[in-house]
Amino acid sequence: RQSAYAADISETGVRILTKEPIARCESVFVILSNCGEASVRAKGRVAWCVVASREKRVYSIGIQFANPSETVKSAIRAMLESQALDQKLRAMRVRGGASLN
């Protein structure tokens, strides 16, 4: 078990950043959680693994979900909607701050 940061996510897979490499084609479980919502567990397969930063020893890993359940898909959609809302709010703050000058 290792910690990872989800850099990108869709209904078909996720790109994670982590300190340890994972071999291509290895089966993995990804635990998805969204700001206090119940966590869901998704089974996947490592599609690729590359070095993201040699200095920081970080790996970028693409994981393809294996037949995600409707629960997993619903959790991912909620994450994407939350992410889109956060981006809109940040853009509104930037526009709002710029208009105050």
C-alpha cells in the first residue's frame, strides 16, 4: 500500500503521482475519496509508468479502471463536478480581484 496523488481522473482511469514505481500491467486497487464523501474502491491495471521528476523521485502512473461499477462511476462524476466548481470559483475570484483594481 502506498500513498498517491491523483493528478487527472476520468471514468476510464486515473493518472497518479507517487514516490514508488508500479510495474506495467500490474493489477491495483485505487481508493477514491472526495472531500468527506464515502470512499470507493476501484480495481485497475497499470497502463504506463514514467519518471515525473528525478530530483524529487516522483513517478507518474496511468491506471485504467477494470469494469468500474456504477458506484465508482458516480463517485468519479462527483469528483469531476466538484473539481469543475472549484475551478469556476477560482476563476471568479481572479476576475473579481482584477475588477477591484
